[in-house]
Amino acid sequence: MRFLIFSISMLFAGLALADSTPGKKGYEVSDANCAPEHLKTLPDDAARQELVSKCLRRGEFKASPPKSW
């Protein structure tokens, strides 16, 4: 009985951790993929929104110069 419960729980754990969309990976952030002309050609879905978000956030942090008011 314990073996059956253990097997079923391992099956559910494996299904929960499995990739629900195998083979469908997101877009890679690059200069070509972040071009506005390319972004307009992509379908309006979650993958496009994620790519746009990553394109807007790429780059380095640049601190502003200190202000003395």
C-alpha cells in the first residue's frame, strides 16, 4: 500500500514539474529581436510581452550624478 501511494505521489510530482510547453521557448533578447520592426511582426501574446519587457530592461544601470540643491 505504501508503495502505491509513493508511486502515485511521485507521478504527480513529475507531472507538476514537467514543462507544459515542450519545444516552445521564448524569444531571445538581441538587437535583431528588439528592433521595433521585428516586434510589430510578432503575434500579440505572452511571449511577445515578455520579450518587450526584457528588451526594455536590458543594459547597465547608470547612476545619476549627485545633486546638491
